[in-house]
Amino acid sequence: TVPSGKLTQSWPRSVGQVGGPSSPWFGLREGKWTANGKPKYNGQNYDPYVDGPSTPLFPFGFGLSYTSFNYTNLTARVISSNHKNLSEVVISATVSVTNTGKMDGKETIQLYITDPVMNLIRYWKRLVGFKKVAIKSGSTATVQIDIRGEDLAFYDESMKFRVVPGEYLLAVGGSSVNTLVSCILTIM
């Protein structure tokens, strides 16, 4: 069988990347790992010669396989605008995944969401759904992932757990840094 496991956490490149405000990948700004402080090397917040690369050694969701997959045709639609019942499915996302390798394999399709215009500081990119599918070599599978209101909700400044209307960026891929297709979705 072909390996298909995915990492459940990011693996740091060095001990200097672990925890604390001095960590080179402590801050995540606009989807890029950056260090705190002022830029000191080539417009970046770290010196790669001294500090090493600021990216994780293995990102969240990373995995190895003997085959490869291509993602296309991401579409998303709002099913419900009822923000009061957070257990309802709010968004349905569909993506086509093609096994472009020579072996049959399984892929874990990961759906991430980003709020590009956050009114409160939250995660830049958050995993909101995933599905593992077996795809034969050369075949394409259409995969649907539903997102419930509670997957989008967060505690606002009044400590109310709610979905904030606005534009969201949905991205799908094989890991947190390997999102191959994306689309914008507006929630009213």
C-alpha cells in the first residue's frame, strides 16, 4: 500500500523555533512566518545565515506518498445564512483531485479558511475540514467538504461565539503550505 499519513503538527527546523516571543516563526503575518523585531536582512525579519530558515522543517498536514495529486475546480457555496444555529452546515466546498502518479493512492484533502480582513486577531489560516479519499492512478475524484457554522465561529470582543459576515478565502491542498486552489466566498 502507498503511505498516506499526514502530520498533526508542524515540526520546527531547529530548537530556536520552539515557543516564546524570540522564536523565529513566532509571528504569522499575512500567511508568512516572520520573526519579531525590525527587518535586518534583505527586507526580512531574520538573518537566514544566523537564524536559519524561518519555515518549519515539516509543516502541518505534511505527508509523503509514492504518487502525486493535482487539485482543480474548487467551488464553494453558502447553504445557510442562519448564524444562530452553529451546528448547521453553512458552506459546501467541492474540489476535483486527480491522481497524476503511476500508483493508486490515498490523499487527505485539507480545506483551510482565512479571513483576509480580520477585525480581531485570529489564526491566519485555519483547518476547517478534511477528507481522505482513495484515487486510482489517472483518475479524478470530486470531493465535497461541508463546513458547519461552529467551524467558522470564534469569540468576538463581547465574548459571543459567532460567525462574522464578510469575505473569506478558502484554500484546498495536501498540507497547510501546499494549498493549490483557492476561492473567495462571501458570507452575509
